Amino acid sequence: EPRTLIRSTAQDVRGEEVRVRFAPSPTGTLHVGGARTALFNWLKARSEGGKFVIRIEDTDTARSTRESEQSMLQDIKWLGLDWDEGPEV
């Protein structure tokens, strides 16, 4: 008889909370690849009852701007995505 895996929707198979993140580098506007990654990660977090985290990358300080960061966050909001940890939370 096959075994059935039963688990909480907020935990992965190891019993840990599902946490996914999107970590854009604010060096310009959000592009379609970044939007796709954010959407897929958001869908995974919401379908598993986990957390979607936005962490703004700070490794390219020469090209990063506050305006680009704000633009990306606005674009993510425009897509209808919300996050559980990160800027503005």
C-alpha cells in the first residue's frame, strides 16, 4: 500500500517553514525575468503557506540607486504581489 505524505501547508517535507526570496539589484527598472522570478517565488510561498521575502541586493553600490529601488518595489506592487519580510514591512 503506498504511503501518503501528510504535512502542514506552512512547512516543507523536512518540517521547516517554506521561505522564498526575491533579491533584485536596484540598478535600473524591473525587467521581465525579474518579474517572472518574483511571481514564481510569490506563488510558491502562497501555495505552501510560507513567507515571501524581498531583500534588496546591496553588492553593486556604484550602480544602485534609491530611485531604482523604489521603482522596483512599485513594479512588484503593480503586479499584485505582497511580501512578508523586507522593505516597507
